[in-house]
Amino acid sequence: MPQALDLTIAIPVRNEEQNLPGCLAAIGEGFARKIVVLDSGSVDNTQSIATQFGAEVVNFEWDGKFPKKRNWFLRNYTPATKWILFIDADEYITESFKKELRESLNTSDKVGYWLSYTIYFLGTQLKGGYPLRKLALFKVGAGEYERIDEEQWSKLDMEVHEHPILNGEVGVIRSKIDHQDYRGVSHYVIKHNEYASWEAARFLKMTSDPIISSSLTWKQRLKYRLMRSVLLGPAYFFGSFFLLGGFRDGARGWAFAILKMSYFAQVYCKIRENKKVPH
């Protein structure tokens, strides 16, 4: 058996008894030196499942201020490994990803990696639509997630849209992680309502703080510029369904693009509800 990677895998959770067993099983034994489940007061079997799989459980209670869960973990439980990988409980590491990750980390001159994900919707993998990518793997000490003093804009105790700010060159791992959420469409809609509230508050904070604006990536700058227009939702739908092949998924692709379009419409409405912005 190959030697375990000099890697800590951290899984932020809350009430994830449906997704967590598959997530931990996909990681398997002996792949990473350490697996940590960061729990925000689960009231289901999340913690016992983590223990059954040999993961360490760390309890987190957010005080509404910086840092949130991932940065809090990096600062208070700094991993002793060279690398840290954050995955969600509904993300399942594939064998092809494991192979490429092992090759990359053993020969790496990078400080972090962009990761790619498949997206499953209504039980089947989507063939088209916007790709899902996250900067979720980096060297311990190379940086942390961007600081946002949000003062409880939302009840999101974990960094969701914040990205890591790293000191050094970032690479790309092309083999994908499977993103499969078994909690259903109702959970998806509820969570995206929370995300929309956060996005709107973030936008309003950003427009009044030039320091925040200066730290954005070009993609974030484009997104926040488009948020001033109600056309952001239709533009996303057109790009996802037509330009990026969402039509290949038929009715599922149409429904997924519609849900995403409604999400951006929510963001726009929440911005307008809290502060008048130019059309």
C-alpha cells in the first residue's frame, strides 16, 4: 500500500448523516495522514459516523465574527501536515483524483491547487453547464481564506464564497471530485436562499469599502458588476443552458439552470431591498 500523503483532509459539517458516510468511505484508509470533521453542533448521527470511520471530531461554535470555521481551524488547530484539503460532506473523492493528487503533491512547486467537481442533480451527473471549481487544496501556512468582517449578515458559520488568498503559484488538478448531495431539492433551495442573503450583504459591504474591492479576483469583479442588473439571472441561464451545453441534460439541465437563474434573481432583489442601486 502506498504511503499516506502528508495531507490533512478537513470536512466542515452540520447534520450530515446522509452524506458523510459516503464521503469518508471514498477517502478510504491510508490515503491521508489525518482526517478531521469540523462539526457545528450536529443533532443527528454525524459525530458518531465520523468516529466510526476513524476521523477526529473538532467542535466549532461561531460567535458571529471573524474567523469562520475554516480559518478558525487553520488558526486554532493548525495541521501538522504539509498540505490541507477542505472538502464538503457531499463531495466524494474519486480514484482518478487520488492518483493525480498523489502525483502532484510528490512533485509540486505550487502552494495550492484549483480543484474541479462533477455536479449531480436529481440523481444523475450533469453533462453541461458552468463548471464547478474551487481553490480548496493548499500548503499549510501559505495563506488562509479572505477575511470578511460580516457581523452575522447571515447564519452561515463557514466560508462559502470566500476564497483562499495564497502566497505563491497556484496549479490545477484536472481529475474531478464528485459533488453529490442526497438531501434533496428542498434543502438546495433553502441553502441558496441563505447564500443569496450573504451575497447581497457582501455586495453592499464591498461597494462601500475600497479595500475589499481591491482584493477581488477578476471573476469576482465581473460577478459583482453584473449584480447591479436584473439581467444577471437570465445571462447565467443563457450561458449555462445554451453556451455551455446544459441542453445536453434535457429537462434536468433546464430545471437546474432555472434554479440558478432564480438564485441570482434573489440576490438582485435582496440588494435592491436593502439599498437602492443603479439599474
